[in-house]
Amino acid sequence: MTPPGTLIDRMIAAKASANYQGLIDLVPYASFLGLTAAMQGDELITTMRYGDHLIGNPALPALHGGTLGALLESAAIFELLWRAETVVLPKTITLTVDYLRSGAPVDTHARGVVTRQGRRVTNVRMEAWQADRSAPVATAHAIFLVMRS
Amino acid sequence: MPDERDDRDDQDVRKLEMAIAFSRTVPHNQALGIRVLDVIGTEVVFELPYDRKLVGNPDTGTLHGGAITALLDACSGAAVFAALTELVPIATLDLRIDYLKLAEPGKSVIGKASCYKMTRNVAFTRAVAYQDAPDNVIAHSVGTFMLSTKHGKS
């Protein structure tokens, strides 16, 4: 059922051609969320395009907390895939999200920064923002297992 | 629908009806296909049916961690509502999720959350996500929620 290395092979190809979006399009859930990725300067920015299906509180309205968590986790994984010399699918061990503001029904951007790269685990800090980067809607940190299986 | 549970009281039945009605108004819960299965006291049980659009690794068909995060966030919030004596707006302060193992493809994930402490301002929750049986845990989470948040800005 699992063709050997298919996802990894395609990720390596996407990396080789600097095709950030190609990396994302391999993941069905990323398309469901409406994620896109692009280099802005030297930063890999992941964007969650607004869609009505992302709403968690229709009264405000505000984005579902789960969508922000997923965006932050994805931004960290894309950063790891992008920066790593070898392509290894990171496994999330733990993720902690601080919700700072309610997410408005607009596009949300996120970036992950590696705080420590170990032999087995990598620590990443993430933040998500909307119109004003200095006022993040959520921050997070996560630890990933990055060993080749 | 046949109801095999007998450990719910009238209040639980009312809370279950409210939780089902509330979840129907949440577009993202609907997009994920989340179903409200049960409310007993301050414990709520949600189901996330398996869906290919939620897959994180297309080679293995395993669900993306983000879908599990959304399930645990949704049922943790519902547990706070179940514990409240009067309905007030709430906002997630933080949520920590430990991923114990990958979800098995093709199977629903059950999210079971409880609000184990409520103060004037803050509610504390814990939750697990499991498949098949409650001891087959795939993720564990703890969360904090702010109570009586401002409802809108306009």
C-alpha cells in the first residue's frame, strides 16, 4: 500500500526545484486548511487563506482554535523540511499553543524558528499573525522527533 | 435512536442536546465532520470520523496532527460549557497536546474531555484522543480557558 519513499521523494524533488507550494500540495489536510507557503526575504512564511469553514465562533466571528494550532504546527514542519539537509518527516511529540487574540476572519500567516536542533529531537518556536505582525494571534512551541525510521 | 447509556441524568441529556445544537453552529466542526456523542457531568465525548481530506501523510493515510488538535480543542471547550452553571463566553488561553502515537488510518478518533477545575476566571481541562478503546490513547492534552470574555468588539 505504501510505495517506498514516495512522499519523501516528491519532497526532495519539490525542494530541489525551490517549489515551496509543491511541498504543501502533497498534504491533503494542508489543502483542506487552505495553506500556502512562500519565501519572504529569508523567511519561509506559511499562510492560511481565510475560508468560512475555518470559523469556530460564528458570533464574533473568530477562527477555530484548532485551525490556528494546525497552522502553527504546519509552519514548524515546513520550516524543518525546508531547512534540513536531508528530508526526514518530523513527528510531533508535543505542541503547546498560547491563544493571544481571537483570530479575525482574514488570512493568517505563521513562521517557525528552530531553537535547538538535536540529533533526535528539534525544538521549534512559532508565531501566527494577521494584519499586524507585532500583535500575534497565537504563539506556540513544539518538539519534533526527527530521526530517520 | 436507542440509548444504551443509563448513567446520564436529565441534566446530562439537556447538556448533550445543547452541545449537539452548539456544535452544529460551528462551521469548522462541521467541516471536520465532528459529531457530539455524549455528555456526562463535565465530561464530553466527540467523534472525528476518518476522512481522506484530513490526511497528513498520503503514503500511509494517517490523519494530520492538526485535525486531532482541532478535535481536542473543540471537546475541551465543550467540557467547560458542560461545567458552567450559566452560559458565558469562553476563550482558549492555552492548549498543550502530547502525541503518543499516530492515528490508525480508516478509523474514527474519539475525543474525551473533562473540566476538572473551575475558578471565577479560569477553567482547566484535560482530554484524550483514542481509537477503538479508551486505553488506546493516541494523544493527550491539557488546556486552560478564560471565562466571560468580551463578546465581540463592535
